[in-house]
Amino acid sequence: VTGVIVAVPQDILVSGHVIAEGAQAIPPAVIVEGNGKPATAQNRNTGTFILSLEKGENSISVRNIPEGYRLKSITYGDVDLQKQPLKLDGPANWDIIVRLAPKN
């Protein structure tokens, strides 16, 4: 077969971590997703994760927030990912920070 072009999407690996205000040394376990797909690697003992994301716009979300916590913020550099998608056009320059806070 000749004249066929196969386009392979180039995924970008973006690392991140979960920070829980007022928590013990091990942050609570949550599920971080990019475009509805869970993190490809997640270390629950350190709160770190890696998302495999596509170039372009990506929606980032968090599931399974434990009782007693609320999602305070999800950021990538100075971008608030609760209000805007994560736009990637090359290698990741920042970590995604998921911040949890105690419920009042």
C-alpha cells in the first residue's frame, strides 16, 4: 500500500501531585482524570500522579474526594483548571497541583 499517512496522536506526559491542607504525611487518595481518563501512574503514598494528555485542550477533574475534604483548587502554573481547560502545544512546563482543604 502506498500513499497512506497514519497520524499518531502525540501524548504529552504531565506530572502532578495532591496536597491536602491540614493532612497527615500521606495525602488522601483521589482519582485525577484528564479528558475522562484516569492518571496512568499514581502513587497514593506520595500523592503524585502522571497524566497522558493530548496536544490541545484537556479537561482535568478529580473524583473520589474523601469524606471531610473538599476540592479547593486544581492549577497548572497560573491557570485555574476548574475554570479553563489545560492547553498543551508542547512539553509540559509545570505540574498539575490538586489542593484539598478540610470541610468546615
